[in-house]
Amino acid sequence: MTAPTPTRATIASGDPGKSRALAGLTPRNCDASSRPHYSQDVSAHGAASRVVGRMAGVTAIRVRDYSPAMDAAWAVGLLDEMFGGRLQARRGQLIDALGVPGLVAVDDADDRLGILMYQRVASECELVAIAASRGRHGVGTALLEALQARLADGDRIWLVTTNDNLDALRFYQRRGFSLCALRAGAVDDSRRRLKPSISLTGAYGIPLRDELELELHTSRKL
Ligand SMILES: CC(C)(COP(=O)(O)OP(=O)(O)OC[C@H]1O[C@@H](n2cnc3c(N)ncnc32)[C@H](O)[C@@H]1OP(=O)(O)O)[C@@H](O)C(=O)NCCC(=O)NCCS
């Protein structure tokens, strides 16, 4: 996944009247007492839609399947803002992040909070894209937990991120992922061959050059 452009732009949520700050780019209330409480209330929403988290004092986070018919317009906008488009360059190839199955996190009012797109091949599952339209509110964790709940014990989740994406590296490693590959210069190659629009500079003003791969075996607790 190409790193998000460092910007303070806002993204329209499922409710067109609301806009949400880009994940992690605006100051948040970070005291421990306001951290999310996660529940596993499966019965209330059925198999494809389970409450997996709670934005403290705000709303429950429910995760359901991505529906191209219902969600594509919103998802295209989110991926444009976060990753410069739905076509993501990794491992020397472009992948359409919206051409694979996915999960959408929503709040009590069914406003969309974030997306996770994934692709399974046997016991391997690529996390193709993950983005929260409102960062540091438990959305990313809820999506990851929901993905993990769909996989069998021992399945491997893997993903590609970029050298500048320190927030993502923190997020994944705090949730049990470990680094398994470094491809120095891979983003430079993708910019030359596949996606000229990839910016030269990524998050925190860091030159955007390399791909890093992380993995998690699903028996490990998030
Ligand atoms: C990476 C990303 C998906 C994580 O999603 P997120 O919704 O911010 O993740 P969470 O809120 O579940 O967790 C992030 C942190 O916020 C904390 N947090 C969650 N709710 C909180 C709250 N109410 N108050 C304070 N902290 C809170 C979590 O505990 C976590 O911190 P930790 O890692 O120290 O445990 C998100 O940052 C994002 O969209 N980034 C831009 C797109 C991107 O780069 N995607 C990855 C490409 S590889």
C-alpha cells in the first residue's frame, strides 16, 4: 500500500453532512480512560455483521461486508484521499484495492468509519488496504479483528507498506505483526514503471523509496 499523502484534508463519511479528519493527522484525546472497549457481541448482528469495538463515549463499531453497490463511491473517495487512488502498487504489480473482498466499519447510525480490503489464497491472506476515516478511535483494530475472525488458526496475513508510513508500522507491530521483508527502492521502481503519481516525499517529509512487508499468523493474539 502506498503511503497516504501527508495532508490535513478531510474525507466525507457515509453521512455527506459530516467530514472526518484524516487518521492520525489531527490532535486526539489520548488519555487511557477514553480508549475503546471491545466487545464480541456476535448474536445481535449476525455472522456478517458483528460489533467488534466501541468508540468510547461515542458509538459502537460494527463491521460488515464491503458491498460494491453500496460502498464503492465512498470507498473510491477514501482511497483517493489516503492512497492516491484504488490502484495500489506493491511487489512490482498494480492491484485494484476495490476489486477484492472487503470489510466496512460503521457506527450506530450506519455512517462508514473505515475499510479493510483483503485477498485470500489458500491459507495466505493479503491485507490489500486498510484506512480509517477517523483515526485513533479503534476503527483499524476493529477491522483487523473482524478479518482475523474470518480466518483459520495459523493462516498468515501479510501486507506491504512503505518506509515513510511510521504510523502504520506502529499500528501493525503493536498488533502482533512482524517485519518479514524489505525491498529497498521498490517504491522508486513502482513510480517509474507502474504509477508515476506516487509522490517523492511521504509522511513526515520522509523520502518515499522502499517497501516493507509485515506478517501475522492468526493464532497470535492481536
Ligand atoms: C493505520 C490505520 C488504519 C489505523 O487505524 P486506526 O483506526 O487509527 O487504529 P486504532 O484506532 O484501532 O488504533 C490506533 C491507536 O489509537 C489508539 N486508540 C484507539 N481509540 C482511542 C481513543 N479513543 N483514545 C486514544 N487512543 C485511542 C489505539 O489504542 C492505538 O494505539 P496503540 O497502537 O498504541 O494501541 C489508520 O491510521 C489509517 O487509516 N492510516 C492511513 C492509511 C494507512 O496508512 N493505512 C495503512 C497502509 S499500509
